[in-house]
Amino acid sequence: MTETAAAPSPTQIASGIAARIAGEIGCRAEQVAATVQLLDEGSTVPFVARYRKEATGGLDDTQLRTLEERLVYLREMEDRRATILKSVEEQGKLTPELAGQFRAADTKAALEDLYLPYKQKRRTKAQIAREAGLEPLADSLLADPALDPQATAAGYVDADKNVADTKAALDGARQILTERFAENAALIGRLRDFAMRNAVAQSRVVEGKKTEGAKFSDYFEYREKWADIPSHRALALFRGRNEGILALDLAMDGETGEAADAKALSQPEMMIAGAFDIADRGRPADKWLTDCARWAWKVKIALHLDLDLMNTLREKAEEEAIRVFARNLKDLLLAAPAGRRATLGLDPGIRTGVKVAVVDATGKLIDTSTVYPFQPRNDVQGALAALKAMVVKHDVDLIAIGNGTASRETDRLAAELIKMLPGATKPTKVIVSEAGASVYSASALAAREMPDVDVSLRGAASIARRLQDPLAELVKIEPQSIGVGQYQHDVNQARLARALDAVVEDAVNAVGVDLNMASAPLLARISGLSEGLAQAIVDHRNASGAFKNRKELLKVARLGPKAFEQCAGFLRITGGDNPLDASSVHPEAYPLAKKIVNACGRDIRQLMGDAKLLAGFDPSEFTDERFGLPTVQDLFKELEKPGRDPRPEFKTAAFQDGVETIADLKPGMMLEGTVTNITNFGAFVDIGVHQDGLVHVSQMADRFIQDPHAVVKTGEVVTVRVLEIDLPRKRIALTMKKDTGAARETHADARKERPAQPKRNNNQPNRGAQGKPGGQASRGASPDASGGNSAMAAALAAAMAKSRKD
């Protein structure tokens, strides 16, 4: 029977998607529908967030990114649903009831569960049994357990169909029922829910791998409830398994192996039996049917759920890890810029020397050198003389030191250099993350920017520019190479790239760029601009000179009205024809700005920045059909502080003299440091000893903290106190709490959760923000495996143990 009920129209499907997303992000369906229309018309998230607040009802960029992601997922699911419905209909099996079930499925997994019986698959044992005419036997015994299995099966023995005897007939019937049980979507859903509530992940070290896998020692004998495993521990477990160090599987809380009564059905086996009204009431076929339920669980369903739960665990862990990476990257990109100041960049090295580059206030490379203060040459005096000459010649204001190998030694060299310099005003030295600098140095972009400069010296120039403007320099590097997260190379790289690209786009547009100074990679991150258009802007600028106003963008090859609409508000022109071009006011709102200026009775240049004068006007008086209150209020804010930069003021941590290695630390020391990396379990802080310390989440404040990001940001300067130093394991425990006994007490508990802290390695990409490398957590906790052992959990434990054993 084919479907007779009318399928929902595209408009109804779109309305359903809008309603669902609205419920997920907490807004009205009308807001979602308006946003979807804007996105479908080619608008970007940054543009919609800033310039279309009336249409979206003020959805922020975080809500819009979630909306965009969910829109893709739900549209893919609707496309898949349509494909499935068409396939089942073509098979002549689509009933109105079945169509309703397919349309009610609200996840891709639920949709695939329903489709399983109708999916084209390889020739299974059940299919072979059906071809041998054994399905009526299975149906008869399931419908009437009063039938005798042996006697009934005798009627299906047929040597021509490879059914040699009653055993072969009953085996075939069992295969048919097993497949039927395993393809019942409602039953699989209930079993999956049950397993998710009771499953326990357990790992053990592979024989002979203890020494090789020492970094995974916390997981050599490990158990934790599946539902409670945080992302960093899940990814550590999967990494350990992938490296051949750990054996990882799922059991149930309280698993002991075989059930006490091997004849009794386990809880999941009982659930299977119950779904098909199978019970041992003493009838001839009851035992055979219960054995079928047990067999279905052991050979098919348990293994399927094992794989399903492991995949779900990985997906959840990756999703959370990617969220953490994205937040860390945002903090790093929006770190305080030192500004337009001549900067000396030092890329530390021992045998190969310290690479030196000087960039002027605009970031232009003006001088390079290589000095050899360390082994084997040990030419300290020569190095200091060369550096002093460069600093004096170029009036250097900042010294940026890369945080790789020999960074502390180079930092001391810079300190000696500063002492030698004449005058009261001397350069400030800052240790800067060099993560990804080697990737940039060898890139085609670096070759175009510095064609006649050695690859090694390009890295020093990049380090200097990172201090001047982290955002402008870091956009030249693939986000994954910046290294701001734990296990970033273990997660789905396509999903990670999409998430990090979105962060970069949002950060660049939040700050805006100087149209006459920005590089092509920076321009390419602006709303509405592709790499091709960004390069076209640079080419036009090089050929025709600086842009005098935003309208001149329309003279750029291939830059049409839509691209202009999307990008213009994010591009700044300082000292141009129109002072509004130096602000984030969009050209489409210039008439509104003129209206406000006229009302104030001042010249636009006098008005901009005069918050006191603007405070005397009510924004609501300037609204009209085109510009609502949100746009007018934003315009007022921009006129009060034109071209405001959302990034914080530049400041650096002052490392304590005499504290240069982990051996110099003592409990109780108060130190300044820079947050280099943030995870779900705390924050890593560079305190100037070549090893980042960990402030566990329980040590971040004198109150309960759910999310470390709510307390600190990557790149932020914080004051910490040393709690404990573990020299053999190179672990430093820090606290941001006041000096009370409470900090020490909670630290004792936090030690169970503390992961291994990262070693400094110039070849590793896992580095954090301005300051020192961020810590990559390579290990998790050894959590307490105790917990409630319900009868159902114990039953499922025994069943899973049996399924693996068999």
C-alpha cells in the first residue's frame, strides 16, 4: 500500500525548522525565519548581527552561529527524509502510518533506525533464510508458541533449498527473528536509552605497553559512567586506544561477568522479549523464542549499541572540545594589541642562532640579523652589540621574544640588552607565542610579503607583528596551527576548521580593518569578501593609491553591490573624505547620521566623540520605517566613540626576578602570569619558568565556578599563588583563591582531576596566547569508579559480558 496522505509543503517544512531552532536558541520563530531569509540571500553572520537587528530581533553572533549550524543540520535531515520516503515508496512499502513515523523522527539517528528494515543491504543470513521459504516458520512460532518447534520445522525441510534438517530450519527462522528484533526502531531506541543510563567506559593497559604508554598511566585501570565522562578524558581514552596503549570497551556499572543464573534473561534480553510478547509460560516454543531474544542481543544488538555509544561519546567529546578551542581562539585573536610601535622580534634558537627582525610602526620589515649568544659559539657580547645597534638605529619601543626553545635564555639576553641602552625610556620586552610561525614562514603568503628574506628570519618578523596586532598577524595562519586547545588534532578536522573559521570571521569583523593598511588575508576575513576580492582590493590600492572613501570600493574589479553591502561597514578609512568612513556606521545609514548631525547643529567632525552633546537627544526620535531603535542606538554609540576597538588595553605580566625554572618555585609564592590556555577543568598559566602551571577550576575563585571561561580569558594577566610543585612529573599547581585553608583543601580533591601538563617543545603546535605556550592536556583523571549498582545495570552488565565472551 502506498502513501495517500499529502506530504508537507516546502513552506511547512521551513516553518517547522524555524520553530524548532527558535525553541533551541530561545527566540521567536519569526526571528529565525527572518534570519534564514537573510542568510539565504547571501548575508553573512557578522553583517546580520550588526546591521540587521530589526529583522532578527537582536539575535547576537553566538545565537546566529548556532542558528546557522542547526539550519544546515536540519536541512540535511529533511533532504535525507525525502530520499528515504522516496526509496520506501518505490519499494511499495510506504503506508500512511509508516510515513507518519518517518516524518516524526527528529534526529538523523532516529530516521536511520526507522529506515534500517528498508535499506538496501548485502545478502544476509536472514535474507538467505527467507529465500529458502523459512519466514512462515518464524512467523508461526512467534504468533503461536503452543506449536512444537521441531514438529513445525519438519514441514520446512527441503534439501533443494539447503534446509537439510529441522535444526537448519530453526536456525534460519532464528536468523529471521534476530534481524526483525534488531530492526525494530522503537525497541532499539529504548535499548539505547537504557544503555546510555547504565553504560560504563573501562580501559586497561595493553600487555607490554606500560613503559611506552606512561603518559596514559591514569587510564591503565580506569572506569567511569559513560554519561559522566568529560570531553578531555574521552579524547584521552580514544587517543590511548588509537596509539595501541589502551584497550577500551563498554560495560555496565557493576559488571562482574556471567549472570548468577545463566538461564535467566538479562534486562535488555527481557526488553527484547517483552517487545514481541515472548515469555516462558511452559509452552513448547517458549524456550526457543527466549533463546532467540537472547541470541539477538548477544550477536547483533549489543555489538551495535557498543559501537553506537562509542561513536556518540566521541561526537559529544569532539563537540565540547571544539567549543573550547573556539573560545580560546577568540580570546587569542581579540588579545590586546601593543599598537603601532617599532618592534624587535627575536626567534630563539641555540645552535642555529637567534633570528632577529625589526618592523616599523606599520609592521613593515626594515632590518634582519642572526646572533649567536649560545652554544656552540657563546658570542654573548657580539650578540648584545648587534642588538643594541639595531634598537638604537630604529628607535625600537618593544622587544617580542618567541616562546620556543631557548626563550628563557633569550629573555635574559634581552634583559641585559635593556640595561645597556642609554636614556630613561627603554623598550619593553614581552614573550610572545610563536605557535604556527614556522607554518607561516614557509607559506606562499610569507614569500610574497618578504620575497628576499630567509625563511627563518620571516618567523622573527611574524613574532614582532604578533605583538603589534595579534589579530592582523594570526589571520595569516590556518586556525588549527595556532594551537589553542587540548587534543585539537584528535577531533574531526572538517568540523574544527568550520568552527575556527567562524571565530576568525567574527573576530575580524568585530574589530574592523583599515582599508588602506590591511593585508589580503585580513581583508579576506571581512564579511562579503572572498580571497579573490581581497586580493583585488590590494591590487587596486597598489595601482590607484589609497582609498579616499568607501564608495571607491565599487571601482574594484568584480566587487558588486552585494559585496559592497556586506563589507563596507567593517572597512575603515582614516583621514578620508568622510569621517563616518572611519567608523562602523554603514553607508546605508549615512542619511540617518546626517539627520542626527543636523539636529545637533554641529559639523560631523565636531559631533563625533562628543558624548555629552549626544546625551541630550533621545534615539527614539530618529527612528523611521527603515531604521528601527536598535540601529539608531548603535549609531549613537558609534558617534560617541567612533571606530572603537573592542579589544582590551595592552599590558604584560611582570615575571618575578630569580624565578626562572620550576626548581625556583616554592609553595606560597605570589606571582604574575599570563593565561595561555583554558580547558573545562581549569586554566594553564605561564609564570616564567618554562612550564605552565594549572589553576584547577576549583581554585579559580572563592565561589563555585562552572565554566573557567567565565573567570579568565586566554592572554589575560592574572595573579596566582603556588600551591604545590611536583618536580619529577613537572607539574605546578596554582590557585587564584585568597590565602586560606580552603584553597589547600580543594586542591587535594582537584589533584584527582589534574591532567599531565605540557612540556615546552618548539616543534609542537599546541601553544596558547601572548606569553607562553598553552598546555595541552594529555591525560585525565583517575576518577572514583564507585556508584549505584542497580539490578537492571547488573543484569545488562552480565548480558554484555556474555555477548563479548560468545
